[in-house]
Amino acid sequence: MNPNKKRLRRTMMFLNAQKPGLIKDPYIYKPDSIMLDLEDAVAENQKDAARFSLYHALRSIDYRGCERVVRINGLDTPYWQEDIRCAVAGGCDAVRIPKTESAKDVKTVENAVVQAEKDFRREEGSVLIMAAIESARGVMRALDICESSERLFGIALSGGDYTKDLQTHITGTGVELMGARQNMVIAARAAGVQCFDTVYTDLDDMEGFRQDVETIHLMGFDGKSIINPRQIDIVHEIFTPSQKDIIFAEKVVREIDDKKAKGIGVFTVDGKMIDIAFYDGAKRTIELAKASGVYKGDL
Amino acid sequence: MEIKKPAAAGTLESSDCQVTVEAGSGGIEFSLDSAVINQYGNQIRKVAFDTLKNLGVNNVRLTIVDKGALDCTIRARIEAAVYRSVGQTENLPWGGAIRS
């Protein structure tokens, strides 16, 4: 398995691949991933130019540890195959499929990625895939999509197109996204892949943004797509375990290890009843703290 | 590679450059407009000629209006203009004639 499949992805920042001013130094804001966009952000008559810009940015710019994901054009366009060749040749870490509606869509892209890895002498399996779900049909097939490829590291909700398909619109309350969010995060967890939430487009409403991020964090999402560097700190703050959470998780892990050896199944930590069911969650908190660079312990 | 028709790529936005290519009259004619021509003019010229050499273009009138573009952007815009001039958008030689 590609070791990056499970990496930390709290924030994925969208950047128009056609805009040199945007793609030259986004790493200074420290998003976990950048999403270099060849699709909706790029005008129809600039699709060709965007690829050259993307290729040389990938080859020349040191993104300092930010994961470089490329959003290709849809499978219903004449662009996606050359997009994949360009992205893989440039050295991208992953390809994002827009408008994914079936496992077949993922397999189609996977086949093109495999060929591009061969053509451009990339290590087999080095390019990961993620699938954006943007329709009611895609949401209903989320589990199939999640289980379609060993390369697929996660799925992402694209709220704008999804709400159009649902014949509603983005309200800012999240009510119109509830079903899709719930279905997708359950499917992702069932398949053991990650799940990412849609963008929040009102940059003047940072309080609404914070509430949105808190909601999806509680729902179990791994991160959020973002459109502006101002959104990064809020997402990272909410998705990074607090020192209080970390200390409690350490106690839980140590106590369970200790009590297990003594044959004790149920006990209390800081006044809370704990048993083996808490073990994986506590370990996850510590792993997330490590990945976020805030863990100072020795577990 | 032969320039078939005039073509342009890029914008006049900050960090970008606008590149125009036209068929030359027996060599490379190079024109540069840049606010940083005194500091970076030679470097931009070097990148432009290197890119044309990689593409095998040796008969062209190349015009660059620079707005503070990085080398990688200059290469990208020249290549985009050249491939537009020949009308090729697929099966491009990534890592071959197109390289950093």
C-alpha cells in the first residue's frame, strides 16, 4: 500500500492551476494538501495552457510537504486523459475525479493512471486517487465507489453540484447536505478510506464557517476542502486534538494495557468508565496528534 | 517544430507573462518587455531560448510581456503558445520536448 494513503488531510486548498500567482507559493499557509484545479476554475479555452502551467509548477516548485492533488476534468469531457498524463508526468501525488457516480468511473481513471505511470516511469502505485461525489446517484453508490480501488484514499462531497442535483441550494445551515454527509462518511468508514467535506464559500461569515467545520468534525469527517488561506487555521484548530484530549487518550491507552495484563476489563480513568471499546479511539487521537505535530509523549 | 500560425498564451496578471509566437524569417527574433529587465532580462532570455531549443523551434518571432513570472511560468507560456500555433492538445511529450 502507498504509505501516503492514510496521511493527514485536514485541509485541501483549491487553487486554479492556470494562475501562476496562486500556485507559486501556497505552502506558506501550510495546508495539508493543495488541489491544483484543471476543471471548473479553468475556462474552456484555457484548458491547454493550464496543463503546461501545472506541469512546470509540479516539476519546479518545492511545495514543502503539502500533498499535491490534481483535479482533472470530468470523464464526460475530451480533456481528462491528457490531464492525467500531464499530472502523472509532472509528479503529482494524487488525482481527484470529479462527478464520480460509480466504481466504473474510478476504474476508468485508475487504468489511465496505471498507463501514465508506465509511460512516465513513475513507480507503480505511487499516484493515489480520490473521488468527488457531486450527485444523488453518486451518494447512493458511495460504498461501491469507496471500495473500487486500492489506490483510492478517500471521497469528497462537492456541495454545489450535489444540491443542484437534489433540486435545492446551499443555505449555510447544512440541512440540505445532511443526508449526503451522513451517507458518505458512513460509506468511507465502512471501506476504511477518508472522507472530506465540501467547501464553505462565504468568506465573510467566519463564524458560520467555524460552526460548519465543528459539525463535520463531530460527524467523523477527516477534513474539509477550502478556498482561502484564511480558513486553514480554523480547520486545523478543530481537527487537531487538544492537549487535554491527548493526555486523556494516553491515560486510556496505558491503563487498558496495564489492566488487560491484570485481567481487569472495566475500570475508571478521571472518573469515566473505560473498557476495551475506548482503545482504538484513544490510539487514533494519539496518531492524529502525532501527524499534526503536537504530540510530545512516547506512545 | 514549425510555427504554423500566430498564437498567444498567458496573461498580464502579476506573476504571469503574455507570450506571442509568430513564424520567423530565418531565425529567432526575441522581444522582451519587463519591469525587471535590468535585473532578470538575461535570465528570461536564457529560459526562453532553452525552451525553444527543447521544442525544436528555430524559426520564430517570440514576444514576451513579463509581469514578474517565475522561470517555470515562462516555460509554460512559451510551450502553450507554440503548441497552440500547431494545434496540438493531446499526446503531448511531457518530460520530452516539454521539460523543466
